[in-house]
Amino acid sequence: MLQYLEYGFFVQALLAVALLSVCSAVIGTYIITRRMVALSGGVTHACFGGLGLGYFLGISPVAMAAVFAVGSSLGVELLSRNLKLREDSAIAVIWALGMALGTLFVFMTPGYVPELNSFLFGNILTVNPSDLLLFAAYAVLLAAFFAWKRRTIVAVAFDRDFATVSGLPVRFISYTMTVMVAVCIVLTIRLVGIMLLMSVMSLPMITAEVFCHRFMPVMIVSALVSLAASVAGLFLSTVIDVPCSALIVLILAGAFIIAKVAVLIRFRVFSSRRV
């Protein structure tokens, strides 16, 4: 399989999954800790409205998806804070609105939309150097912000009310991390697609939580799990000729099931020995 490393597009795909693993570990650990998985799903599907509008207007669908992603993520925060709307209700509104607008704009776009399937289902092998550069710049920005505000981010993720009482800049952290989540989703859509993106943002983290219970260890282990599954999925998909993103998600799901069963068996064996 090492022969694939001779191809530039495959090396670019490997670099892309490495960046994806690191960024999704940071973002995913935050949204899992804050119980914001539904928000990432809402923003992901709201991006479809931006993609459809971009195709309809004849401009960059990724740029419009970014506008929709940031707008919808901030919209959920504003609706839940200012209108006293439950966060899950606000997410449902954003989710439904984005999908409906996307479907409408795609239908109104003249001709066939050739790249729509790549946004829906992803194709890591189509990543290009400009995508890598943009993703790398985002990774540096995310790492710098996390290093700067790590303790505050962790405090806000675990308990916003306590962080507010403690005088921490909760609103600044919440809005900034919400935008970071939205941008990460937009950059990742081309790699794994709208349909599977939530899995990449959550499965490595809940697998890491089987073994770890602190923020930083969960983030590190989830990055390693995501990287191993992504590299394995990329190589296997090339060999057996199946969609890479789907195979990565299946490997991640399998890793979670194996980890959970292993811990359960270990617990039962330990309990039986004590008896």
C-alpha cells in the first residue's frame, strides 16, 4: 500500500485527514463536553442552504456555506439567550430552515449541480493544496486560541453558570468557540460530507471517554483515535474501492463498540473476582 504515497493527491488526502483529526478533536471535545452535538448537526445541515444559494447565484458555494454556518451558529446563541428559546428548539428551527432553503435553491438552479454529491457525501481524495493551506491556517488559529484561553474554555465547557459567577468572559468564549465550530464544519464538509460530518465530530470523543474522564486526555486520545481510523479508512477505501468517508465512520463506530465491550468485560471479570 506504500505505493500510493507516490501520488500527490493521496499525500494531500493524508495531510487533510491529519489536520481533520487534530481540529475535530479540539472542537469535538468542546461540543461533547458542552452537550452541543445537536448544534453541530444543526449548523452542518444549515450549510446546505448556503451551498444551494451559492449554486443558484453562481458564486462560491463554500463561501456561502461559511456565511450560513457562522450565521446559524450565532443565531442559535442569540435565539436561546435573547428570546428565551430552548437551545434544542432553536437548533431545530435553524436545521429545518437550512435544509429547506438548500433544497429550494438547488431545485431553482438551472442545469445539473455536479459537485453537490461531494458536499453531501464527501471525497477526501479531491482535496487540493489551497484547501490544505486554508485548513492549516485554521488549525494554527484554533491551536493558538485554545492555548491562550485553555482554562477558560474548559471551565465554560463544563459549567457555564459557575464560569459566569467566577467572572470569566463566558460570552466571549461561547461566541468565539461557536464560530470556530462553524468554520471547522465548513472546512470539513468537502472531506466527509454533510451526511457523515456529525459522526467524525463525535465518535472519536465518546470512544476516548470510555477510557478518559478529563478534558485534555479525552482530546488527545480522540485525536489519536480519529487519526488512526482516518488513515486506515483512506488506505482501505483505496484498495477495495469504496467511499472513504463512509469507511472512516464505520471504523470509528467499530472502535467505539470494541472499546465499550472491552471495558464492560473487564469490569465484569473484575467484579466476579472480588465476589
